[in-house]
Amino acid sequence: MSKLNLLEAKEKNMQLYLHIGLIITSIALIASVILQSKGAGLGGLTGADTGSVFTARRGIEKTLFYVTIALSVLFFALALLELWLSR
């Protein structure tokens, strides 16, 4: 095989791994956002007290908040890398 074919194969493998990384990151990001919205159901439509919008995050809520931020930054970085490699 020539060097050009090897480089093309490596690039295709990198794009495959990048696609898999984007899929896994997006599923994890969706799950973390859903877990955060535990109290934001349809109760507000019926007049139920949904509480304050700004609440203090403690324990697992704080950790989940930071994990969601990290996942969103990772997703954005992977999407930019995907865009850059597709050129």
C-alpha cells in the first residue's frame, strides 16, 4: 500500500472514532439534562408551586451541573473538530 492510502485509512478511522465519540457524548448530555429537570414538569401549568428558578445546588445536583457543563464543552469541541476534519 502506498503512503497516501495509509493516510486515507487513518483519516477514515479517526472520523469513525469521532462520530462514535459525538454519539456517546450527545446521549450522555441528553441524559444529564433530563436528570437535571426533575422538578420542571407540567406542574406549572396547573398552578402548582414549582419553586424558585435560582436554587442552591448541593451534593449530586452540583456534580450533575458541572458534568453537564463539561459534556457540553466536549460536544462543542468534538463538533468543531468534525467540521475541521471534513474540509
